[in-house]
Amino acid sequence: MMYAGKRGRGRTDGTEKVKNKKYVLRRLWDYLYFYRRKLIIALMLMITSNALSLVGPYLTGRAITAMEDGVDFSKVFFYAGLMVSFYLVSAGLLFLLTIQMVRVSKSVVYKMRQDLFEKLNRVPIAYFDRNQTGDIISKMSYDIDTVSTSLSNDIIGVITSIITVTISLIMMIIMSPVLVLVFLVTIPMSVLLTKTLSKIIKKKYRIRNQKLGELNGFAEEMITGQRTIQSYVQEESVLDRFDKLNEEVSRTSYEAGYYASTVGPSVNFISNLSVALVGVFGGILYFLSNITLGNLASFTLYSRRFSGPINHLSNIMAEVQRALAAAERVFTVLDHDDEPKDRTDAIDTHDFKGSIEFQNVSFSYQPDVEILKNISFKTTPGEVVAIVGPTGGGKTTLVNLLMRFYDVDEGHIRVDGHDVRDYTRKSLRKAYSMVLQDTWIFHGTVHDNIAYGNGDVPRLEVEQAAKAAHIHPFISRLPEGYDTILTDEGLNISKGQKQLLVIARAMLSKTKMLILDEATSNVDTHTEVLIQRAMLALMRNKTTFVIAHRLSTIRNADHILVIDHGEIVEQGNHGVLLDHKGFYYELYRSQFT
């Protein structure tokens, strides 16, 4: 994943088409079902807690009935005591339910974040070329946290509301089927309003999340490039661009919040209207002796319980829509195609000789825009091949194809006589050592950074590699020597020192093929001379590809490929190309005249 930071080499996806709501809900259910035992316990607690709390309105009606023909205090106190007991038990179960749902949501989010990170290690390099790093991080952090909040809070609200509505409706039908007809008017109004607004809210939150991802991506790039920004005094320009993106995020957040906030008051009005209608028509039925006062009181309380969850559902629908929009973004990554699988008969070997041949290779990152055109050349084991040419000519693309970060459109690349697609990617990539211009240092000790990818390497071998790379004296002066912790991206050492560490890492590997992409670009001239000597030892008996802009570094190459506009315009050794006085001669002359 060394090329993850490079951009502009493929088609920009923009906003990918998201799946429908049913699909997202099913995917979320798959995660919940994975922890079904925890979920079943939560459902049992939820049903029991709500059922106990819904006994209250019925007991209230019985207490009122006990006061119609003279107050029967024993019955009133009995029903009141039962209500308190039921409510206390219900509250205790609700507390346990809340804890259990937090466990469920954290388990689901843990697995979702784990799946997302594993997926990012399986997608092609092209995915990172086409998507901003900040947006990917936003999906892993903000979007998954949004799903977590919804699972721990909104699911309780939704299921509780469904249970409450169901039990309340059954009790109201038992007490007065006639009064239930009031809800034939108000419920459709609530459902229609909620459904209409939910579609709008989901769309608004999807746009908001997209803009937030763009803002995070921009911020990540600007923070990384802060030295360049200040060097070119572009602070104001960057602030202007940030303000525009921030304004878009604020605007889309306001629009999403605006529509989300209209749902509650609107549905609450309809809910209160239904209670008012129950009061009016219930009074008429009581006057006509078609319902008792106790049943009317219980019915009114149940109607409130019935209308309340509908109102609550409408309020949390905005949160649910936001969670669904966030989940869609996560599932878009999880549904992305993996790198094509190795062939069933792919060769898994560590015994490479280092013979490489390009046969009429053509390649393009975008349709109809060829980067490499009919490239053909052959190397023998241990040969040093230099690749030179103008920027954008296709030099780095050759490396991408060698490592199978991308596959050719036409032609063949053969290693030891076999097409690279005949090997497993793992064995092919482990056959190379790489030293790139964009060095990569992770948070860890100096020893671990040098030994990275080489297994459990003894300290002595690490020190020998560091000495060969001329970085040992610097490491020795560090506070903890080889045990010194380097910060992320190696920000507590210079670029040149980082490059020397990466060179030491390559020297430690036992591969037969080596790729050097401007490997000495960040070191001074004196150190470069020392590194060149070390490189000769490193390249001994290894097929080496050297991408270089400074032609002085590749004079001793066995074979030089001059690439311009995706084609090999010249090839030969340094002397032959100079004598030819063509493209290479002009490049060399421009650097030393």
C-alpha cells in the first residue's frame, strides 16, 4: 500500500450509488444476528419491562371504579400498591436493558469497524487512488459512531414503541371498540407525514455526510502539507477553501436538522388531536352509559400511551435516517470489489531468479487514456535497469504493474518465464524490496521499523543493515538507540534520515528483485555518494529497477529505458545512449550543461 498517498491516477468515483433502505436494514440485521444471544436477552428485558409498565393504566381504571359508588380504600390502596410495584420492577428491567443494548451496539460496532479495516486491506490500490484519506477515516470513525449511537438508543425506542402501541391498542379495543375508530383518522395522517419527511431527511443526511467526508479529507491533506502551505504563504487561500467547504457542511447540516426538527412537532400535534377527540367522544359515550368512568380513564391513558410512541417514533426517525445514511457509506466500502483473486492454480513460491520480461504491454488507468503503449523489454537475473524520462511519462506505472497493484490491459509481464498472473500476489510482492521517494515510517521503535516485513530479525542483523545504510551513527546518538520510539510518519526525524531507515529496511530483506524509486532524493550529496556505494552491495545479484531523475545516479546501470508519453523511445547503456545523441543525450545535457 505504498502508493496509497498518490492521487489522480484513476476515475474519481464521487458519490457511489447507495443501496436501498431494505438492503441497509438487512445488512445491519446481519450484524445484530451475529450477536443474537445478547440481542435475545435484550428483547426479553424489553418486552417484560414494557409489559409491566403498561399494566398501570388498567390498574388506574380499576382504582377509579373502586371510587364510583363510595370510596373503597382497601381496593384503591391495593391497586396503587400494585402500580408502584410494577413500575419499580419495570424501571429496574429498563436499566438492565439499557446496559445490555450498549453491549450489543458496542459489539456490532466493534465487528463493523474490524470488517471495514480488514476490507481496506483487501481492496485494490486503485480505491485509495480514487478516494480521499480523510473521507475513508470519516467512514471508519464518525459514520460507525453514528450507527453505534442509533443501535444503543434508537433500537430501544423503536421496539419499545412497537410493543407499547400493540398492547395499548389491544387494551383499547377491549375497553371500547367504538372509541378506537378515532385513530382511523389520526394514524394515517401521522404515517403519511412521517413517511414523506423521512425520505427528505435521509437524502439530506446523506448529502451532509458526503460533505463532511470531503471536509475531513481536505483538512487531512492541509494538515499534512502545512510546511508547504506556509512556505508558499497560502494560508489565506487554504482558509478560503476551508471556509467554503465548512459553509457547505454547515448548510447541509442545517437543512438536515431543519427537516428532522419538523417531524416531532407535527406528529405531536396530531397525537394531541387524537387525545382531544378521545376526550370528546368518550364523554359522549359515558353520557350514553356505553362506557364506565374507570374504563374511560384507562382508555384515555392507553390512548396517550398509544399516541406517545407514534410521536416518539417520528422524533427518532430522523436519527434512524441519519444512521442509515451513515451505514450506507460504510457498506459502500464493504461492498467494494476486492483485489481479483489469485488463480486456483497460482504458483506460491519464494524461489525467484529475477528474470523479468515485458511483452507488448499496454495499460490505462482510465478508458481511452493510455499510460503505457506497447512496452517491450527483457532483463536477466542480477541486471540493473534504469527507467528515466519526463514526469508523467509512465515510470511509476511500470512499478505498479511489476507489483501487480494493477494488471495490464494488453500484453504480458513475465517473471522467470511465467506470467505474473500465474503467481499468487503475496509471493510475487514478497519477492521485491522497495525504496520509494515517499518513505513510510510507522509508530514504533527504530528496530521494528528497520525489521518491518522481515520477520523476527536479531538486533545484530538490524545494526549491520543500518551500518550499510550509513544511519547507524545517527541511531546510536538517539536517547534509546534502536529502542527509540519514532512518532507516526517519523515526524521526529528528518526526511533524509527516514529514507536511510527505509534503505536499511531494504538491505535487510533477502529478495531477488529490488525497486528504487528516487531512493536518494532526500539525502545530501555527500551522503548520496555513501548510499550509492551501499546500493551497489544491496543490488548485487538482484534484478534492480531504478527510477531516477538525476541521471548521475544511473550511469553504471546495465540497461537504461527512456520512456516518454508511455513509450520506450530509447534503450541501451549510458555510453551507447550518449553516443546516439537522442532524447537521453538531451536529458543528460540539460542536467550537466
